[in-house]
Amino acid sequence: MTGPNEEEIAHWQQWVGKSQAITERIEPLVLRRYAAALGETYDERGAMPSLAHWAFFLEAVLPDALGPDGHPKRGGFLPPISLPRRMFAASDMQFLAPLMTGDSATKTSRVASLTHKSGRSGALILVEVEHSIEQAGALCIREMQTLVYRDASAPTAPIENRHLFPATGEQLWQPGPVDLFRFSAVTFNSHRIHYDLPYAQHDEGYPGLVVHGPFTAARLFAFAQNRYGPLRRFSFRAQAPMFAGQPIILRSGGEENQVCAVRCDGVEAFAAHFEI
């Protein structure tokens, strides 16, 4: 497929600076459901579930406003990029003040940048979206997300299960189709690669249902926080897809203040850094 031309890229650049705001009450019931989807429990007297802000400020997109992949149609808040594949590739989060349950908060989102690059699979468009969550006049969370748009590529080959076992201090995680469906539900994520197996295989070329990047990030966040205490910053980058039903090992990374998720074939698929 031919990549985007300069005129198209210039048109998409017009979305840089576009912003929107969503206000929502931080409901305990939403937090309990989100925690359950992660395999956690939530008590209003305790800490928030891992990365719980992702369960709020979700756009209520009507069915006729969805694209064929289940994402909202492009050209609203996000630019109408013509490359067919989209992934949530990276994020950098700072936790500045706690969100209070029962009170309203506002998330303001802004398209911060749009960059055209060429990768091994062809043209790439990187869109950075800055999110700020405020409550009672205080900035609670700042997040910079990186979305990657790319051409359709050759089908992803099935991965070999090397039957890896977690060492001391590591954690085995094996999310199945039901786990992916529940996480999609609590985050109102209708991207079909997470729950529609025929679509994931035949339309996007994956060997199985794809584990959400945010799902993996939340599990790694909990893994790090349980070992090191409350985190004030957490950033991650998705490096390779992971699939439902296959074992994943969560472990400390090769660098200080790093955790990672390793696929059953030994590939480090997800890496995260944190500050305490």
C-alpha cells in the first residue's frame, strides 16, 4: 500500500491542538467492576485499583459512529488518518494527587503532535495525545499517550510456547478470552481484535485474540506497586503483541525501576519504567 502523501499529512496536522473535555463522577461501582476485571478487589477506604482512571471519561460513541474495526470513526477528535491499523503503543503517566471517590473530575485531552515515519512494515503515523485529569481545582494525573497508525501488514505468525516458568519474584499471568472481554467492557473498548476471533485472524492477521496494551500495563503497574510501594510515575511501551490463552511472565526488567512482560516464546513484549 502506498503511504500517505504530503497533502494528506498536512491535512491531518490541522488536528494538532484540538482538545476536548469530559467531566464524570468517580463512582465506586465503576471502580469495583474495573478492579474485578483486573483480578483485584476494591474497598472505598483503600487505594484505587491499578490505573483506574482508564475506567472513566470514556466517550459514549453510538453504533453508527463506529468504524469497521470497532474504533470510533476517524475525523472527530482524532484526525482522519487513512492507514488502516491503529494501536495504543506507549504512555507516560504522572500521579500528582489522588482522585477522590464520589466527587466529579474532568479530563481534558489535546492532540499534542502528529509525526510521519517509515518503519519496517511501511508508513507510520504517530499521534501524541496529552490528557490532564483535574478534581477540585487540583491536577491529579497527567498522561501522554502515543497512538500508532500503520498499513496492513503480513499476517503475524503463531508464536511458539516454550513453556517458560516464573522464577522467584516473578508472576505468571494467562489472560483468556473472558478476561479480555471483561476488560473491553469496563473500559468501553470495542476494538474487535480483543474479542472477535474471526475478525482478529482474517481481517487483521493475528493468530489469536490480542491482549490489550492497557490491560498489560495495569497488571505490570500492580506488579511493580506490590513490590516497591506507591508509584508517582509510570511509563510503558508495547513492543510485540500478546495473545489470549498463552502464558505471560511479569518480571523485573534488566534496568533499575523497570518491569516487563515476557511472552511464552521468550520475547519481551512489553516494557515499563516507574518512579516511586
